[in-house]
Amino acid sequence: MPDTRAHVFVTGEVQHVHFRDNTHETARAHGVEGWVRNLDDGRVEAVFEGSEGDVETLIDWCRRGPVEADVDGVVVEEGDPEGDLDGFEKH
């Protein structure tokens, strides 16, 4: 069972810059489970479950994003892990 869960919303120039692809790769490299997707309003939404350190690493990564991104802000809603995720998916 993962230690923590974070529901993340990223604003700025974060679509069409490989944000989801890079989030997927970074999450898998750190053993974090969850998903990432683009929202119709231009934000990226993601859920991360894993160890506190690994989830914090993903949140910090979202604050920077890939080279092509221009992140304005990250809103994080922390919660208890639900344990219903298997791997990391890109929607």
C-alpha cells in the first residue's frame, strides 16, 4: 500500500509540450502509480500514489515540467492513498 496520494493541477503552457509523456516517464522511474491527463481548460491533471519522497519528487518535477513548458502554478490536494491504482497511465 502506498504511503501518500497527491491530486495535482498544473497551470501555464503545459499542453503540447510533452508534459504528459515526461510525467509518465518520471513517475515510472520513481515507482509512482497514478495517471496524468490534459484538461479542456489548458491545465494538466495528475494523481500520484507512492512513498512520500517519490510523490514529492513528482510534485517538484511538475513545478518545472519539461523544457518546453512554462509552468505558472501547481495546486496539490493531498490525501490518503486509495490503493486502487496499478502502474502509471497517460490519458
